[in-house]
Amino acid sequence: MIKKAILFLGKKTASFFYFTGGINKLALEAFYLTFKPPFKEKPFIEQCRKVGVDSLPIVSMVAFFIGVILALQTAYQMQRLGSEMYIASIVAVSIVRELGPIITALVVAGRVGAAITAELGSMNVTEQIDALETLAANPVKYLVVPRFLALSIMLPLLTLYADAIGIFGGWLICVNKLSISSGMYTHITFNTLLFKDLFTGLAKTVFFGMIIAFVSCYEGFNVQGGAEGVGRATRHSVVNSFILIIAFDCFFTAFFYFIFP
Amino acid sequence: MDMIELRNISKSFESHKVLDDLTLHVKRGSTFVVIGRSGCGKSVLLKHIEGLLKPEAGEIFVDGKSILSMPDADMNSLRMKMGMVFQGGALFDSLTVGENVGFSLIEYSSLTKDQIHGRVEESLKLVGLSGIQELTPSELSGGMRKRVALARAICTNPDIILYDEPTTGVDPITADAINDLIRGLHDKLRVTSIVVTHDMKSAYKIADRIGMLYQGKLIAEGSPEEIQNSGNPFVHQFINGLAQGPITDDIKRTL
Ligand SMILES: Nc1ncnc2c1ncn2[C@@H]1O[C@H](COP(=O)(O)OP(=O)(O)OP(=O)(O)O)[C@@H](O)[C@H]1O
Ligand SMILES: [Mg+2]
């Protein structure tokens, strides 16, 4: 029993190191190949469209609802303290520093990351990745680099957009239901928000984008066993991206809290 | 002089030994046909020559150079001179037929769009297709996909072509046209080829040498006549497609 448990733990630890090792190797190769000619803009633009433009509807919807919910929940607490004036600043700071980035990253991990794993995974099981190699095209350069660049550039932009929509959601509630004037709300929002809030919020999404790109490509490249394998890899890709994003976010937040308060 | 040489190659997947101390020589400008039962490792053998799989032991030489110790850049320039037809076609389904066939030309050559279009059309004509450049692979039948894969492999005029069952899944008339095509590339352009096939009629027609793969080794090798009249009971059972014989006895014994 104990032996079994230890064996199981050992196996899990080994596969964890194998996974992180593989991700690091893929990331290093992709970084290197990004700066190696030839440069092709067409696949990059195509990926930007898939990551950015196509995610706009769902990101808008989620960010809007989060803004509304956040305003209502904050109002509930602030009304008890009699300090409704703080709602605007709490909504703004929470969204820009934390909720905007993390919600956008999770939505994109579920939407785009899963699609990337499924696509590369089916290419893998139908030998298209082998075929790329026989045509002297490096699969990392050809497939990973445009996705990684698109994700790490589009995710910050999407987040910026989500921040704006979220704050708009909060504004809608405060102005219509809580009788705070529109001018007051915007004034407080822009007065409380510091450049630092925006910067730390957006900076980490660059890394979230890289996490999504490398995890999803890695899982796609390592699919084993047909359609079932593609399904399994897609699930792993989403779960692992979620875990890594949250863990990195925690680390990043703690780092900035203690080092640059 | 050997264009392709495999020396004592061994390859296993987990505990399953697929290639076992296999040695193979293919002369420059000749066509070598590999026959063998389903699952005996023919596709695995081809993938070793393209450098897609690495053996546990042994050495592989292509055009006199060892590919196992070759830097990536050299491997890529070697691959530009090789073409491979995958068993399942392996067409890129995010690209059109034209972009598939002209992949190397689009990526690496400085030809104009029209020139590439012309070269692609030429290759497609050779495999009996035309006017399908704008279609995507999902709009093609299985046999058409196979032929587009063939067109992609020959589009860059390679010196070496590896065919994995080029005539499987196409009608007999097209199959014979593909045999003629392989024969023609051999006669006119002195292309070195390895062809994996189950189709003995095609094998006799195109081969300079035929080798039979069995339990990880080449158990017989010779000219088409030698193979046809081989005294080897394994070869005899295979080429005549008999249900009874030493191959099936081996399977019964291991069960
Ligand atoms: N990537 C792989 N992982 C594990 N096992 C593999 C892999 N590729 C091939 N094999 C095994 O190697 C053996 C040989 O496979 P291969 O595809 O070369 O057969 P084949 O001779 O081409 O058969 P067919 O004529 O049906 O195409 C099979 O038993 C297969 O299970
Ligand atoms: Mg095969």
C-alpha cells in the first residue's frame, strides 16, 4: 500500500519534471528560432486573428459580467460601511490588477490553447508534422513561433480591452442602480488607478500568453494514440495551462508585493 | 556506389523489437522494393532514412554521409534532395492542394507565383490530376490524396524518393500509371527510390532489386526474377499470398 503510494508519487514527480523540462526545451528553441530568418508575417497575422479578434465576443461577455458582479458585491459590503464612494476605486483596481488579466488568460487558455493542442495533435497523428520535417521545414519554427508570438502580443491587448469593458460594467451598475454620478465614477476610477497597476496587470499577461502557447504546443506535439490521444492531450493542455497560469500569477503578485510595494 | 546504406540498424518501441540488425544497400539510380507483411516495420524503415526516427544501434548513410551525426542544417539540405510519400498521404489540411504540392517551392525558392503554379500543375499532371489546386485535402477522395502526396514528393525533382505504398487505395488503371511514373523517373532522371508495397505486380514492374522484410531483418534480396523463383519458403508464401506456410506457422507458435 505504502509502496504503491510512493511509486505513484514518484511517477507523478517524474512526469512533472519531464513535462517542465519539455516545456523549457520547446520554449528555448522557439525563442531562438524567433530571431532566426526567414521571417514570415502571414502565419503570424493569421494567428493574431485567431487569438485576438476571434476571442473578442467571449472576452467582452465575461469581462462585462465580471465588472457587474464585482460592483454589486462590493456595493453590498460598502453600503454596510456607508462608504459607497470606494466602489469605483475597488472595482477599477481589482479589475486592472488582477481580474482582467487572469480571466482573459483563462478564457484564452480554454478557447485558443485547447484549439492549438487539438490542431497540432491531429497533425501529429496524421504524420503531418513528420511531413513538415521531410520538407525541411522546422515544425517549431513553422508552427510554434507564430502561435507563441501571437499569444504573447494579443493577450495583453485583449486584457486591456477586458479591463475597459469590466470597468464599464461596474460603471453601468453604479450609475443606474447606486446613484453615483457618472462624472464622479470616472473621476474616482482614473484618480485611483496608477500606472503601476496597469503595468503589472499587463506585464504578467505576456507570460500567461507564453505559458498557453508552450503548454498547448507541447501537448500537441506529444500526442500518442489517435483521436483518443488528441482528446486526452487537449484536456491536459487546458488543465496544465490553468495550473501554471494561477501558480505564476501567485508568484508574480507576491514578488511585486514584497519587492516593489 | 550506394546512394542509401543502412548498417546493422536496430529499433524497438518499448519492448517490441521492430528492426533487428538490419542491413540494406541501395545503388545510385536504382529502385529497391521492400515487401513484407503488415506491421513488419516497412514504414519504420523508411522513416529512419528520412531521419524521422533514430535507431538504437547501427548507422545510416545517404549519399555517402552519415545522417545520424549530421547537424540540422546539413540534414535539411539533404532533405531538400529527398522526397517522401507517406502511407496516409500526410497532406497539410490547413493548406490547399496547390500549396501542399508547391510547399518547398513557396518556402525556399525565389520563383514567382505563376511559375510555382505552373510547376505544381505539371507535377499534378504527372499523377493524372489537374485543375484541383484550389481544393483543400478534405475535399479529395482517398486515392486522390495519395496522388497529391506523390505530386508533392516529386515537385522539387529530388534525387531520392521514398514511397510508402504508392499504389494502395487507387484504382488499377491509376496504379499502373503510378508504376509507369516511378519507372519513368528511374529511367529518365536516374532517381534513386525505395518503394514499400504489398502489390507484387507493381513490385515486379518497377523493381531493380526486391527485398523481403521479416522479423526485423531482410531475409531475402534479389532481382525480381530471383525473388519470383526464390527457394525461400517465407518468400514463396508471401509472393503467392498463401494462407498456409512458414510465416503463419511462426505466428501460431508465438500465440
Ligand atoms: N511511433 C510508434 N510507437 C510505437 N510503436 C510503433 C510506432 N510506429 C510503429 N510502431 C510499431 O512498429 C511496427 C511496425 O510498424 P510499421 O508502421 O512500420 O508497419 P508496416 O510494415 O509499415 O505495416 P503496413 O504494411 O500495415 O503499413 C508495428 O508493430 C507498430 O506497432
Ligand atoms: Mg506502413
